[in-house]
Amino acid sequence: MDQRMNKEKVKDLASQLYAAIAELLHKAAALLKEHKAPIAECLVKEIAKPAKDSVTEIVRSGDLVSYCAEEGVRILGEGKFLVFDSFPGNERTKYCLTSKIPLGVVLAIPPFNYPVNLAVSKIAPAIIAGNSLVLKPNSAGFPKGLTSCITGKGSEIGDFLTMHPGVNCISFTGGDTGVAISKKAGMVPLQMELGGKDACIVLEDADLDLVAANIIKGGFSYSGQRCTAVKVVLAMESIADSLVEKVNAKVAKLTVGPPEENCDITPVVTESSANFIEGLVMHAKKKGATFCQEYKRDGNLIWPLLLDNIRPDMRIAWEPVLPVIRINTVEEGIHHCNASNFGLQGCVFTRDSNKAILISDAMESGTIQINSAPARGPDHFPFQVTYNSLETCQAIFNLCCVWISRFEGQWNWITRGHQQHKPDDQGEDHCDQLANSFLRHGLIPPLTSTAE
């Protein structure tokens, strides 16, 4: 493990050309798609994801790897050139050049529900930025040491990995474990998505057929085991009966069974998850919730269930059970939405675009969908979250900053990043090369003998 996080080895890997790394990522993407069938079969067997959804995840992941390769070369190849007199009170005696440098070793910890897609969403950006991390796709030809795969129980190796001095960044998707990691990681940059309780607000003028279709897709896909799944429906009282009727009719058409048969509802990932869901359902029943279907369970397989007349004091909001809270005002719906400690996503359904924007501004979530269910994709869209859903630095590189000042007719490289860079340093690093490139191409004015 210590060898895998050796700083000198990381520097050697970071010296790879962006174009060369991008070529390897494109090759990895092609291999991922080429072997989509056996990889998808693993998802079916290990996490009970329907076969068609498993294949979709693999193909989508391959596309994401290729996209990261293309965008990485473009974004990382860009630098900034700032002049001293662009801020009041200064003369043009200094210039600032910036470039992007790798963090080092990125520790990627994906969740169970999208093991391929949420892994490559961490791995591909880190690699194209010149970092090293976890995985071992030998067939793609990545240099030895660039990626490693470390397996084991989180309770046994979690602290060792997250507190290892060789880790320069932690990218984690999951739940409460992320809070524990953040407390132990010290000053290491964190990229975390820690779940959500995504609310769906439905106004009187909404297209109820559209709403029902999105609620089914958003609430029951992969048995609701998604951070962006619709967790609660907040429907205006005047249309609640009609909406529940339409959703109930669609719930009745959902197929239930093994993932190999491409059923809509498949077993949840563990028995403890099934027990937890059952506990929430029984609590809601005791509190007086209206069951639109009979509660049915067979091992880890729980039949889809729509619960009406839910009150905010009921704890239910979990896969594959969907609660409906009836509201009388928009303000009431916003209040219930914002009462959660999470701020991942939310959605609002209305034909009034002005209302949609106003409600979106008031909902305290990182991403608001209008007339569409919450979703993580497409993968190149921003994935903003707030509150307990997130603790993050949204970058897999550091910014290298070179300040150049004039004295006695010469350019003086005065600072590099946060470290002093002396004028008599021998050789050029990539920051020096960037600065000299600006000089050669005339982006810095001709030198004059001007005191600083």
C-alpha cells in the first residue's frame, strides 16, 4: 500500500502527456463497452440490478470515460494570464500565469447501487488530471502503479485508507460513513455525496399524466435504491386524489421478481435494508397511513407500495415505498422539502414557468428539476448538492500560480503556487515552461528596465 502511494512514483505518473492518458482512457472505454455483457451479469448477480439497466450502466460508463478524456485535455490544457493593473491602484509591473497540477493519490470509494458508473465518474477525471488511484484495468495499458484495486471490509481497512498520509484526495459516495471519514481525513480535500431525501412538489395546474410517469420512474427505478430517487411526493390537496389514482394504476403494472428477468422491482441489496424498510412501513401503518396496496415481502424482495395521507411526523421515505403528503399551499410544500437535513435534488411540476422558478429558488437543494423527476445524468451536467448531502471540493487538481515581476530589465519568477521559486533555480518545470511560452508568443509585453 505504501508503495502504491509513493510520492515519487505519483510524480512520474503525472508526467504522462494529457494526450497519451486520454488515448488510454478511450481504449478503456472501448474495452468497457466490449465486455458489457459479462460485467452487466456481475451487477445482476451481486446487487440484483435488472439486466437491461445493468447493460445501460456499463455503456453509459464507457461514454463517460471517453467524455472525460476529451474534456480533460481541453480543460487541463487551459491556463490563465492575469495582469497586475487589472485591479485598481497597481501598475503593470507583474503578471500571473496559472496552470493545473495533479493532487497526487485519489482514494475513490463508490457505493453499491451504481458500482461501475459511480466508480468511473471518480476514476476517469482523476486519471486524466494526472493523479493515481484505485483500479487495475491491465488490458487498457495503463502504467503500473497508476491504478490499484484494494478490497476488504470497510470496518477493517477504512481507517487505514482514509487516514493514510499518502492520500491527497478522497472521493466518496454513500451515507453517514462519509461524516466519519470527514472527521478523520484532516485537511485532505474531500469530494462527497452523502444521499438525499428528494421531494417532488406537484401544483394544481400540473400535467398529472406526466407527473405520474415521472413518479414511477423516479420513485421505483432499481427498487428506489438511488440517491436521486423521489423519496416523497408533496401534492396539492385539490389534485391529490387524481394523482394518487393515476400513480396507483401504474404501480399495479410494475413487474416484481428476479433481476435476470428484467423485472421493474427486484430484491433490495441486503436483508438489513429490507428489515429497515419494513420497520418504516409498520411505523407508518401504526400512525394511520393509507395503504394503496397490500404490503408484501418475500426475503429481500419488497413489492412496490404507495402510501397516501402521510404526515411529516412519519419516518417513511425509502425504497421501494413512496409516501404522499397532501399540502394546501406552496409554502407548506417548500417548508416540508426544506425540513430535511439533506439537500441533494428535488423537483416541481407545474405549467407556470414563473412559479416553477420561484419555487426552485426557495427549495434548499443543490439541483431542482422542473417537470422532470430527479436524476444524476446526463453525466456531463453539474451535480450540485447542499447540506448533509455534500462536503466537497469540486476538483481533482491544484492550481499552480506563477507570478512574474520586472526588475532591472529581467523577468523574475517570484512565486510558484504556495512555495518560493528562486530566480537562480536550475532547469524548467512545467510552470516555467508555461511562463516562457507566454514570453515566446508575445503574450507578455517587451521587457523594459523598470524597477518593481
